[in-house]
Amino acid sequence: MIRMNKVDFSSLSEPEIKTIKKQGNMLRYLNSANAFDIETTSFMDKEGNKRACMYLFMFCIDGKTFYGRTWVEFQWCLQELKLRYELNYYKRMIIYVHNLAYEFQFLINRAQISNVFARTKRHPISSLLEDGFEFRCSYFLSGLSLAKTAEEIQNSNVEKMVGDLDYRLIRHQLTPLTDEELYYGEVDVLIVYQFISNEIRKCDGDITKVPLTKTGYVRQYCRNYIKENTNYRRYREHILKEAPTDKELFILLNKAFAGGYTHANCNYIFDIVNEDTYGSKVHSIDFTSSYPAQMIRHKFPRGKFVKRIVDSEDIFYNMINTYACVFEICLTDVESKSSHHIWSVSKCKYGTKKQYNAVNDNGRIVRSDEIYTYMTDVDFLNFSKFYTFKIKYVTNMWVTTYGYLPKQLIECILKFYGDKTTLKGVADKAEIYLISKGMLNAIYGMSVTNPVNDEILFDEEWFLERPDIETALTKAYNNPNQFLCYQWGVWITAWARYELFRGIEALGNDAIYSDTDSIKFINYEDHEQFINDYNIEVEEGLKKTLNYYDIPIEKLYPKDIKGKTHLLGVWDYEGCYDSFKTLGAKRYMSETNGKLKMTVSGLSNVYMYEDDYKKKCEKDGIPYSHEDWHKKYYFSPIQYIIEHGGLDFFDEGMSIPKEYSRRLTHTYIQEYYSCILTDYTGKPAKVEEYCYIHLEPSEFTMNFAAEFIEFIEGINNGISADTRAKRPEFQINEFNAEINFFGDITIKE
């Protein structure tokens, strides 16, 4: 990597030009992969103010890397590139930045910025600089960290370096940089360059076909497949008929939408579960491709929603058993039947506070005198399995007929799953495998895209404009490229929760922890028959859909490289842990063969035991050294937990010091400063920034709400561990007995 002032810009290659029409303008793009990155230092000035400055920036232009140390050099570089390629508003160079949100904050007032596109404040997906440089965020395209992105690149000779740059050292533009430090920065832009080069190749060698986000690929593929394999005009007529363009209906659907269920059985909070304490190791099962499986197996709202008045329980239950429904409901005397509390406090308009004698389990309803909430018919079935209650009234009920998703969409899912299965591990098909894997993972995200988004604007500062809902809906569904309906996404997650809850229901109090598509539990042998029977039922359900559409049944049974068949939507055994401990949602730690693994929201789990690191080095043909392992992995949360008691230390009040936490507090600052900064070598320099982000290491403390601690203590004081482990299974109350909870839902064909 060479210094900017030594670059001969006239020697840079002349890429071909690709043209595309955008918003009525014909835009020309250089068909080349380019990347940009900066390194910064954060510090406190003499007055105690948080400051930060850029001391190194790197470009990779069509494979050539060079660097600069000041914003003056950066601006000069843009001008040279602009002259070299005659760039302007209509002729552009695309430059990718991994996590553009960070660099963007520093670029404010350093360059002319326009055409900012973002879904949330401070997180631009793309923006135009100096009327010729279109900066795009590669993170939105890969959906992975830079290190994980590097791992996914085929035939890459670079990997993200971890721990080689000590960010605690104060640096500025005059600080001498070692070859190792420069290489650290070079690697980052080379990873992005190689990633984008691959993306261009996947898009027929045309950079204008590379979407802005990961879901863009699957959206393009599915849309084109549907257009090619249907009478698209008639298909669009069905979409317009089904579209939830009524404002009241759309708002209700939006309120009823919920993601995956992630929660711990309150009976096991703070307990170390293993053979000594509960007589069993902890086993784990998960669904194979849960969301895609629900999209194939289940039926969805496939007609125009109509509003219905519900003035009796008979009418309500008839609707629930017959149609796809979404509604608002007021329930009284709500009481959980078990230690699994599935209904989220956030889904209740009221009824979760003490004036309703409400008891909550870490954000989930345990009991309440009265709640007002939003549900689909599937949610109501789920709720009825886990709570007793009385219906006070139902209002704002919308119903429509059930039907399978379009045949062509199901065929796309089967193709993605088939390719992912058959091509995994096939050496010369690695890239196609990764494409199919990405498509399969993104198809859910595509399906739950909200057609009504806040408009995020930037004009030196960030602004949010609320759209008119009816106007936005009309615009979205009148778009000839729209081939999905929002309600389908609402039901995808509802069905996924329904299937997960069936597993939790069957496992009863043996179920310890659940997360979207997986369950951790004890006493595997007691539940093996349920798992096998369930998988047979899923297989029959999938066959039913394929037979309905006359799709070849063999598409359900793709084989891997070893000839083993893999069916989607079934329970798959992941393995077992010697010990397991959960402290709540997204807070758990396991131990297997004496080695710990951890998942804690907001805390890095990047770690490798030294003996495993040594084996990896030998496998990769890389020299091993204790110093390298120490530099990469020693200062990590897991290492600190290991040294302070392992699973016993992993508990309420656990504190990880900032030196080990790998957590950074981001402070966005938009004010000019100028000061003299002395670096770690003792060299002073004048530094200044207009806008910047101050990064500060912060400790992590395992905190809990007082209400939750009180709830758990109440359980522990009232029920012993032995009693809890043998708690009776669920009982459906007589009030709800008329609904067939355990079989297929009766639906109108």
C-alpha cells in the first residue's frame, strides 16, 4: 500500500461503463469494485470533552490500495479521481464502506453530501459525495461483520485481522505507523474489494445489478421467476385484491406482527443444569429452515380482508376456526398454566401494570386481571394453550380466506433449499452454495418488509418524516414490481411460533430455553417419540402442499454430498451440553468437554481456546505462537469468565471490566473542535474535526429489573428444584376445549 501523494492516477485502469435509469435519469457507473475505510483515535481533551480524530484512511480502487493521513489528502484524492474519470452527477464511481454509518459521521462537512438513503437515523445505506462518488454500505449487502464476510469470500487470500491494532494507543496524522499497522488497514479494504468483486461477478459482471441490501437478491430472483412463470398481469390482480390498503387494517396487522419467541423457562433461571443437578445433560433441537418451511407447509391469508362485528363467543370461535383473522381483544382473569409465559408485554395496550394485579416474567405476561392486546387467529390458538382467561370483548376484527402461497414462490424456496443442501461441501460449487444459502436466509426478510416506512432525510442533520399511510400503501401496491403482501409476513412468524410452541408444550417443564427455532431441554429419551412423530407429520404436510400444486415430491428430499436426505421444517438434533445455564432471553452459557461457550446480547462471544487455536494454525499451515493467541483472544469476556469461576461466575451482577468486555460506547458528536493532541510516542500535532464518533471501552454488568428478581425469588422460595423438575404437563381448560389445539387447524378450502 502506497501513500496517496505517490499515486499516478493516470495509470489507473479504465473500467467499462454500465448505464441504468434511476428516478427518470440515465446514470452511468464505472464497472469496478472500490472500497474505503478509516482508522480513528478517541480521546478526552484537557477540558474533559470527548473527542476523536481520523489518522489514516485507505482506498482500494479496482484492486490498487493506497492511503492518506489527513482530510486534505482525502479531498485531494476525490478531486484527482473525479478528473481521471470525468465524474459528475450522471457519471459515478461506487465506493463501498463496511459499516458506512461510522465513516459517514466523519465525512459530514468534509464533503458535499446528497441523495442519502437510509432506513434508520445515522445508518445510511448509500449517499452521494461530491456529485460523483456513490458511497454504499457493504454491511447491508453482506449482513455480516467484516471478519465473517472475509470467511465467506471464495478464493480469498486475506482475512480480517483481530487484535493486531491496539486502539488504546493515541495516534494522530503525524504518528509513525509500522508496516503491520498499515497492513491492518489495507486488509480491511481488500476484504471489501474482494467481496464486491464477487458480487459483481454474481450479477452478470454488472455493478448496476448489485442490490443495496441482502434481501435485494432474493427479491430480484423471485420477482423474475414469477414474471417468467405466470400470467403476471393476473398475478398482480390477485396482489391488488389481497393488499391491505385499508389504513385501519394495516395498522392492526402491524401491531399484531411479532418476531421469533426467545425466552427462558423461569424455573431454571440461575440454575446450572446438568446430570448432577437435574439428572440429565441438556439437549438441543432446532428446526431446519423454520421460516421457509412454514411458507410451504401452512396456509396464509389469500383473499380480501373484510371487517366483521363480533357480538358473541359463538361468532368469534366460528371465525377463528374458519378464517384467517386479525383482531383486538380484551381478556380478563388471565393466568398462565405453566412456567412458560409466551405473551409479550409489548403486545398489550394495557393490563401489564400493578393496577391490574399484573405479574410479568422478564417482559412476558404471567397473570393479569385484564389485558387488551392484538392477535391473529394463530396467536389466539397459541395463547389458549398457555393461559386460562375469559373473553370480555373482541373488536376491529378482520377476516379473509386461507390458501397456500403462490406456487412460484414455493418453487423458489424449494430451489434455494435444494441447492443449499446438495452443493454444501462441493468444491467447485462453493459460490453457488453461498448464493443459495443467502437466498434461503433472506426470503423471510423479503416477506416481512414493511411497505410503509418512515422517510429518513439528511441535510447536515438527520430528520424523520412520517408518511401518510394510505398514500404509502397505494404507492407500494400499485408498483408493478410488488409481488408480495404484508400480511403473509405477519403469518409466517405466527406459524413459526405456533410450531415452536408445540415443541415447548410437548416437552413441558423439561424445556429450559427457546430461541425462535430451537429448544434446549432435558430428558431427551422421554421426548424422542414426540420428535419422531412430529417430523412425520411435517413431512406429510409438506407433501400435501406439493401435491396441491402438482410439484414433484422429490424436491422435498435434496441429498447432501454424502447422499443423506435433508427435509426442511423438521426437528434436527444439534447435540448436547454437559452443563447449561440461562439468565434469560439471549443470556446463556454452556459447557461441553470442559470448554465454555456463551451467548449474551451486547457481549462479544468471539473466543478460541489456545489448544483449538493451535490446531487451526496447523490445519491452515500458519505458524502458531502463544503471543498471537494472546493478542487475538485473551482479552475477551469468555476468558475473563473462565478465570473467575466459569458457570458459577456467570450470574446476576457479573461484571466484565472494559479491558475484557470488547464493548464500545458510541457517542455521536456534531460540533467543531480543534486542539493539540500528543500521541503515545510523545509527539504533538494539531487535530480537528467537524463531526465524529467517540468510542470508549465500557464494562459490562449483568443487570436485571427489580421486578424480575422479585418474581424469580418468589418461585425459588415457593417451589424446590426437585418439585419444579417434575411439574405436571399442560391442561387445556374446559372453556377452550371446543378448539382442536393439538391437531391441524380447520380451515376453509
